Amino acid sequence: MSFNDIKGNKNVMERMSRVIKSRNISHAYLLEGDCTIDKIGLAESFAKAILCENISEGDSCECCASCRKISHGNHEDIIYIKAEGNSIKDESIEELQSRIRNKPYAGDRTVVILQDADTMTLRAQNRLLKTLEEPAPGTVMILLAENMESLTETIRSRCTTYKLNPFEVPDCESTMNGAIQISDMLIEGAAFYKISKKLVEFTPDRPAARGFLDAFESLYRDLVISEYDIERCLLFNAEGFEEIRKRRRLYSVGSLEKAVVAIEEARNDLNRNLNINYTMKNMILKIIA
Ligand SMILES: [Zn+2]
């Protein structure tokens, strides 16, 4: 599995990808996210990219010896630790420490995937802290936690932290549903804060926000076009023609054009790397102005 195969959390993967490209890999990462997120899949993709022999694209190549071994679950330089019973015990960390004292077998790095890190006993955490303070050369630790507040402040401060978002990038259909829901709220005159709150669900990260804007713009463009495109050949969403015709009477031509301009400006803002929430709220303000 490479980054490309993972849904959601594209912003985190973009950051990981930059780390790989720059080879500026730190010795410890902490990934926090709830149980609905495939944290192990994400950690393995990261580990794969770190150990890959062809890293120019910032993702694993899926064809070098290292990638193939990881896909088959038999790479010597990935160590998995997880809770036994309800917690990760001191002995597990002790065993880990003696393993990473050895050099990596295949390449120049060892990656440790520490699942359930937030279940470490205090003794285990204190022991792990020594490793984080004096990292073994070439060792990269990836800690996975549902709640990083269960880890001591000293552990947290020594890790690069990524917070994972439970939302997935919506597929096409749900993106269009999102666009319709927001346009309904606009027509009903819903409060600005309610619309903004709803929008956050559909725009958890930049790719999702772009997808949303595409759907949103196609909806408004169709509303304009439906006036004269009887053959339906110019419509983006031809199958929803009747629905669009029904909605058309709710808008003035001026308001539709204003929306299309606001959406295009929002797309430019996203491309200029402006904050997603800010961009979306700004767009809504322009539409309702
Ligand atoms: Zn590879």
C-alpha cells in the first residue's frame, strides 16, 4: 500500500511525502487518530516510503526489493510492537531497545511501528523516553495513539505529531450531495455559522475541498445553462436535469453568476495555499452578500 491507496488525510500524507523527498526524516513520529482510522495502514505506507530504494517521488515505488518485502510482510527492518492484554509493558520496550542496538539488516534504517502507544505503562513510557532522548542511529519510531494525552508530555515533545482526521475524502456522489446540501442551506437562508460548520464536513483537506468546489461550481453552472440547454448536452449533471430545472426558479441569474465567480475565486485561493476554512467561509460570505 502506498500513499496513493489511502483515502483521507491527504494533508498528512503530503507532509510525509515532503519529509521523504527532503530526506529530513526525524527519529520519532506520533500519529493520533480515533479507532475508525487505519493508522497502521498509514504508518506502513510511511515506513515503506522511508525504506524505499527509489524515493524521488516522495512515495514508495512498490517495485524495489524493500517495497516488495514490505508488501509480503517480511521486511527485516520493520519492527511491530503492540499491546499485550490492555497495555504495552516495560519488557516489550526493553526487548525493543536491545533489537535496535543492532544495525539494520537490509538498508540503513530500522522503522518501529508502535501500535497502541497510549497504552504504555508509565514504566514503559519512561524507558521509551531514553530511546527518544538518545535515538539509535537510523531508527525511526512511529507511535500510534487514539489519545496522545495518555502519553507523558516529555514523550510527546520529542515526537513530530500528526493529527489524523476521521473524515474520508468524499467520493463523487457524496461530494455532489454535499454541494446540494450547501446550496439548499443558502436558499433557505440558514445562518452563516451553520453553513460554515456543515462545509467543514465536506472539506476536511485540500483535495476534498477542491472536489467540493468542482461539484459546487458544476451545480451552479448547470442552473445557469438549464435555461436554454434543452438538449442537455452542455450540462455537467445531465442525469439530474429535472431536479435542476425545479431548482432553477429559486435563483436569479445575477445570484448564480455571483456564486460561480465566488467559487472560482475560492479555487484560486486554495491553489495559493490559503487556509481551507478561511477560503470556504470567504466564499459563502461573497455568495450571500
Ligand atoms: Zn520501493
